[in-house]
Amino acid sequence: MSDTDTIDAVLDRHHRNGTRLMQILRETQEQLGWLSPATLTIIAKAVAWPRAMVEGTADFYSFFHTRPLGRYRVLWSDNITDRMLGNTDLMESMCKKLWLEPGRVSEDGLVSVDTTSCTGMCDQGPAVLVNYRPITRMTPARVGEMVGLIRSETPVAKWPVEWFAVDDNIRRKDILLDHGLVAGQALAAALELGAEKMLAEIKAARLRGRGGAGFGTGLKWEACRNAEGHGAHPAHYVVCNADEGEPGTFKDRVLLTSYADLVFEGMSIAGLVVGAKKGLLYLRGEYHYLLDPLESALATRRQAGLLGANILGTSFEFDIEIHLGAGAYICGEESALIESLEGKPGRPRIRPPFPVTHGYLDQPTTVNNVETLAASCLIAAHGSEWYARHGTEKSTGSKLLSVSGDCERPGIYEYPYGVTVRQVLEDCGAGFGKCDCQAVQISGPSGLCLTAAEFDRRIAFEDIPTAGAFMVFDESRDMFEVARNFAHFFAHESCGFCTPCRVGTTLVRNLMDKIANRHGSPYDIDELFKLHRLMQGASHCGLGNSACNPIFDTLNKFRPAYERRLMSLDYEPAFDLDAALSQARQMTGRDDAAAHFSAHLPNEAEA
Amino acid sequence: MNAPMNVTTNANPAPAKKLRVATASLAGCFGCHMSILDIDERLLTLLDLIEFDRTPLTDIKRCGPCDLGIIEGGLCNAENVHVLREFRQNCKILVALGACAINGGLPAQRNHLDLRDVLEEVYQTEYLVSHGGIPNDPELPLPLNKVHPIHEVVKVDYFLPGCPPPADAIWKFLTDLLAGRTPALGHGLLHYD
């Protein structure tokens, strides 16, 4: 099949519809290896979009390639937890064995090796993606074998199966993970109640969003239900946000692996309440490997009469479609996610209007976290009164925590809301006497850094809200390096739309590198505080607002980790000043005193 | 801002000591200094409040202890760095005046070229020049590999953008400083062209 035929087949499958551009680009790339200028031109013509728009989308996402990147593409997950498990050395040895520089394609076009943001395998790292398939638990031995397989051009599908094993690592179950429901039970109960009573139950249960912000789910569904669809094709939509990009979070991966029915059922219940016929699951590109199992779970539900027309013999009609992302953290923000669903770069929209009135295709849309939707099944099946008995006053129910880092048993822990940080540490094997835990980063880089003095604080919206990441750092860890890793993450993931964030995240990253390279001074620390204030106040969305949180927290709580790196009390350039005269010295052949800078300020040496 | 602004300190008693100010033009075109002169007759008001140390106006060669240092231009050679360091050591407040001091400006256009190629082209290969070789007299300051804005080498307290910054912006900045207010340029005075 020629390239044009391949592209045509993909385009036909998606009805040449521009809003499906993400899926068109992904499927085309999967078959052709990369998105050449000619390919983009064909696609732009077919969907009748300006070519610049198509290229804009292709350029925006990390997992789309507008230049060839080798037949094997190895991406090392670069979360701090992967670093702690030694990914830097492993990647270096892989590059050495392949005679490669990170980020460069080998001369024969065979392979490229690079880093990527957290791939959600923090409890079983160091992890890599090879041609977008995850491989966990990398070891020096695996690196060696992998290099051999790449050199012999063995297809990834024929690599040892056990490498691709992704474990759930469920360590503690509570009401959600121990739900005991059979497929269809919760949906049947919801249909029995009817949309209005179901909504009333959700509100009475005081269910709040599990993505971290904790917005009332009932309120959101009600607003969406009450909003009217507009234009030629009025409709309501349910979107499940499975773009689990916050480094250190992997609970949605587990829910979608082993509790997919519960998630789909939650989406259906949401559909019933808001009056939607269509649900969209936005799956992060890193979880591509879940696409086939999820599609077959959907097929099973269709066969069982739980999706499609006349669900469970009623007039309720609802179906679900899966959209894959392509490696952009920002798409976890709901309006950026909707932009992405529509085939555009994931840039947060200006709000209001909110998605509940003007969301996907400008129609009323409710965007909910995977865990929130799953939890709604419990309320449908057991009632609001039962549900609200769990957790705390303002945070009912339970929360899944993704525990990783320095502990004996990393994995998924489900607790009723209100659990103390200390309790979680005890249970995961990082408690007193087990590991000298010095800090816990809650809810990922944009969350909170807690020190031992704060371990009695509680996981609940009343105290510490969280999307679920729980990264443990023992005494041997350098909290400055933790914050620097996060600074690099945000500089990489800023969408570039607003200046405070685009420039600010890069300035912060450069200052952190300057301090790490021992060129820092107290002025640089002042500058970090200034940038924190500016970005928090002036950024377009939450990414920029919270990008300095880890720096601010660690500067306040682990200041010595910064200060012992400072060069002097005087301001220091970020570069070697004397080396800045090197070329002129070489060209003039001079090496006299005036052809050098003294290392430090005072005039005496210069006179 | 055409009429001289009244900064005579009738309401507040005049400061006992005049503000001591030094200025220098490094890799710049003196345009920013021209803009300082452009504050016109207000200069006379200003002279009641400040006195000049090292500046092209006084021809004092070395900078002594000062309250305020104003730097025009970026850093393109070793001498620029020495002057800048001298200012930073002696001035309580250091200001980057204009596009070149803040971003490198026009001189930084050579930054995408390798300095070695530049020197070779200018002194050895270019048509119609004397080809006398690359000057290597120790009296001459060596050029830096790249042109740098001044904040990359010393701590800078304030930045006055513009090419050049308008005279009114300089006036506003100085009068704010004299009155003890944190300088704020505001709309109309803050621009980058």
C-alpha cells in the first residue's frame, strides 16, 4: 500500500473530520513512522483545514513527530521517582552502547533515545516507552538485551513478554476497589431512580471531583444538565479525563486496567443525569497499551446491552468512544483537554464560558476524573446516605493514593478521606524505623511538599486536597534536586500560550540549573521568589500558577539544600566569565594579565 | 510632561546630602545618554538634588562611592566588564538603562556568529581593508565570545527599557527614587522600542 493509500484509509475511517485530527495524526504516524510535510498537506486538504492549523497540532504534542525519529524510539520516563531508581545511569549506558547522544537519531535512522515526562509507572520504574509501549523495571541487564534486540531489528512485538508486564500493585482496598458490584448493577439502579433522583443522590452524597480541585460533582452535572445545547447539532457530552499526567500519579491506570467497567458505568450514569448520548474517554498517550483492552471491554458492554440504544430495555441511549492523547501534560486541564478532543493544540480556553455550557464542540459538557465517575457507581448502587457515611464531613467517600518513592511497598492505597499522612507512611513501609522519611510530595509537582512535622495532617479537602500522587523521600534524598526535576518538568510542559508561564518556567529552570552548577547567589533565590509571585498572579491557567509551588515549598522547608550550593554572597554570572575571552585570546595569541578576568569582583587584581 | 515637574521639596525638607550619581556607556551608542540630556531644563532642577561622579559629563575616570549608577550598553569586551564591576562595587543602586544594557541590543547581533570568524573577516580577509592582522596590543581590551546584557554578570536593581528610554521615563525614575518611592514607569513611559 502506498503512503497515500495508507493516509486515505485512515482519513476514511475518521470521515475526514478535522475534529478527529488527533486520532488521524496518531494512526497515520503509527503506520508511516512520522508526519512528513507532504503527509500533513494531504491531511489538511482532506479535512479542509488550513495547513497551518494541522501543523500547529502536529507540532504541539510530544508524541507527534514532524521529522523522522528512528524505527525504534526509546523514551525514558524522567520523573523524580525514576531518577531515584537510577534511570539517568541506565539511559547513559544505553546511549553509550548504541553510540548515541540523547535526543539524536542514529545515523542509520535506526534508533533514538530520549527522556519523557512521567509515564505513570512510578511504582515499578525505572520505566521506558519503546515505540510507545511501556516497559517497566529497567535494569542494566535489560538495557544490554534491549540494545541487542534493537541492533538485530527484532520487532518490539517479539520482545520478551514479561518486560511489558504492568502490575496493579493494589495494597489497600476500601469501598471503591472492593465494590462487589457486577457489571450493569449500578447503571440499573440509576435507571430505576431516573435522572433527577440520581442527580439528587449525587448531591446528597456530596461527591467531589477526584482530580484534585474538589469541585462538587452534583453541581457540575446539574449545570450541564440545565444548559441547553445550541447550533445545528445540539447535544450534551460526558468526558472522562484519563489524561493522568501529574508526575507520581497512576491510580487511573489501575482503574482502567482492572475496573474499566466501573468507569464506563460511571460515564453512563453521568450521561443519564446530564442527558448525553455520547461519552468520550480521553486516554493519555502514555497509556496507549490500554486501548485494545478498553475497546474490547466496551464491545462486551455493548453486547450485554449496557451501551448503545435501549440500554437495559429502557429508552436510554449512550455510547462511549476513546480518544488518545499524545503526550501533553496540559491536556489534564479540562478546557485544554476539550481543545485536544477537537483536534487542536491543548491550550486552556478562557473561562467563562465554562465547559458545562460551552464545552466539546461548543456544547454542554461535563468533564470528570476517572475516579469520580467510578465513585458515582457506588452512590447509584448503595445510595447517598451509605456513601456519605465514609470519609469526612466535607470529603465523603474514599481516595486512591498512588504511593511511590522510598518505601517498601509502593502501589495503590485506598483510604477513607481523613487519613493522616503518617498512617499512609506506616502502611507503605516508610514509617518510623523503616525509612528515615524526610518529606512527602503530595499531588505531584504542583502540589505540596510536606516535612516530618506535618505528617499528622490529613488527606481531605479540609486539609490536603490531592489528585492522588504520594511520593516519599528518605533522608538520603536531596530535596533541591527534587525541586529541580520538577522545574524542568514544568518548563517542558508549559503550553507556550501565555508569556508569564512560557518565559517564567524557563527562567526558573535556568536559575535552578545555575544554582546546581554552583554559580548561584542569594540574588538568584530572591529572583525565584519574585518569579513565583509573578507566575502565580499572571499566568493564564493552573500550570503557570502552580509551577513554582515545589520551589517555594522546598525553599521554605529545605533552604539549606539550596544555600550550601551558593557560590558566594556576591552576584555570580551563570557562565565562566574568563572563558568568555577564550576565542579572542586564541585569535590574538595574548595571554597577559589583561587577557584574563580575575575570579572575583575586587578591583585590585585588575589594576 | 512638558512643564518642569515640581520636585523641590517644599513639603518635605530637602535631603541634607545630594544623591551621588555615576553613569557610563558600555557597548552602546550614547543614545541613552542623549536621552538623559533630553530632560532639558529639568536638568537644572535635578542638579540641585544630585551630583555627578564618574560620567561622560564630568570626565572623572574612576567611579567613587555613589548612591546610584546608571549603565547604558551591554558587555562586548573585557573593559566593559571591568567598568561594570567597578560600578557595582561602588553604587548602592545599579540601573540598566536602555535596550542594549537590558538585552544586549544591536551589538548582540554578532552573537550568532563565531567571534573567530568575525575577527578573521574584519582583519584578514575582507576586501578593501589593510589586512594588518588581528590587533593584539595588550592595551586593547579583548572582545568577549558573546555580547552579554549586564544583568548576566552583576546584580542589577532596576531596568529602564526603551531604545532609548524616553527622557520623561528617566525623569520619572529619578524623581521617584529621590522621593523614596519604588520607581514605576506606568503606561506610556514603559516601552521597548
